[in-house]
Amino acid sequence: MAGPSAIVSVMQQAARKASRSLLRDFGEVENLQVSRKGPADFVSKADKKAEEVIHEVLSQARPGYGFLMEEGGSIEGTDKTHRFIIDPLDGTTNFLHGIPHFAISIALERNLEGTPELVAGVIYNPITDEMFMAEKEKGAWLNDGRLGGADRRLRPSQRDIFADCIFATGIPFFGRPGHAKLLKELHQVMGASAGVRRFGAASLDIAWTAAGRYDGFWERGLATWDVAAGILIAREAGLLVEGLSEGNVLETGDIICTNEALMPQLRKRVE
């Protein structure tokens, strides 16, 4: 990779700056686990603080752009053709319980002729210092800070034998519909594959699928900010990203992602 564009560099900068406060706060979470109430309020503030940092950095760099944010909602910009889609802390429940697996997800959407398209995305894991990134028609890449920060092109798994594959999914939170359906899906997939993982951060699940760590991913009812950056990264890596229901997957949040050979095999087990 010749190097990220100016906009991707700014998105990376925003993610890294927000990650510094998240890492500090994550260090405090362990001390709060012993209280009866737990660190829920503290984590909620950490989430909002990270989002404010991202919004500030991106607003300064692209002052007219709009925003769609998990905490702050929709902010319309003077530039109606661009908006950032932000999840400042994907994997909040992991963070809340002191589990070191969470990410910052930032996507840029462009709408020039009434048809929105994702044009840039970054997913950053502060714990592992891994920055997954993509630009439309420029491929998907991983910058691993632990290994010197060199950009490496993402290559998804090319396995085509279902029994050899590991898949990832998410489990609906208490009170949300879909448990019975998911149990049926798990039975179908686990009974025919090498296993299913549930790590609790959808953006990283998609990024890891793009990196070949998982062979496929599916989940329903995700928010736009959960999947926006991941959709572009996965597609630019060469994966198929499709919906599990009618409509735009960015809006429905019902997503299935895998290689061409496995798509029909996974789809028949989870539809």
C-alpha cells in the first residue's frame, strides 16, 4: 500500500486519539468490578468521551461533513454528500466486564447522486494495536503496531469445505428477540463445521473474517455503526457481504459475510 489517503489518515488519527482515553478508562474498569453496581456508569461516560474525541478530530478536518453516531445520533452537515458513521466503543459489554476485546469503528459514506456508498472505513483494536482499513477500490489492509506498523493486505480464507471452517456470530442481548432462531442456526452451523465463536464485537468479527481468521460471519439486528466500516473492509478484501433479509444491509443490520464458495453453504444453514 502506497499509504492511506488524507481522509483515511484523519480517521486513523481520530481512532488512535480516542483509544488513549479508552485504554486509560479500561485500566480503571478492573478496580470497579468488585462494587455491587459495577462500572456501568463509568463505562457509559468512557463511551461518550471517546465519541466526543472522534467527533472533534473529524469535524476539524472536514468541517462540513455530517455524522451518524451511536451516542450522539445524527448530525446534518453543510456538506450533504458526506457523513461519518461512528461506533466509539464496539464491544461495550466486554469493556464493562474487563474483557480486552473491543474496537473503534469509523466509516465514511458518500452520496453524490442519491445513492449512498461507503468509501472509507477503519476498525481499530486498541488492545492489540491493530488498525484494519479500506478505501473503495483500493483494497483492505491491516497495520499491526506490534509488528512495526507495516501495512499488510488483508486476504480472507479460501476454504471451501464447510467441516474445516470456523464461523463467528453474535447472541442477542437479554430482552431482544431472536434467541430461538439463533439456537436453531447454531445447531445447523456447529453440527457441520469446526466451530462457532462469539467474541462480542461485531466490527472485529467482520474485520477478522476479512483477515482470514474466521471463515465467515453472520448476525441479525446490528446497528448501522456496528457494520458500516466492516462492510467496506470485507468487500475490499474480496468477500461477499449480503443481507439476511430484504433491504439494505446497512439499514437492516442482518448480515452474512464469507467467501464465494462458502456463501451458499452458510446461507442455507442460517436462513
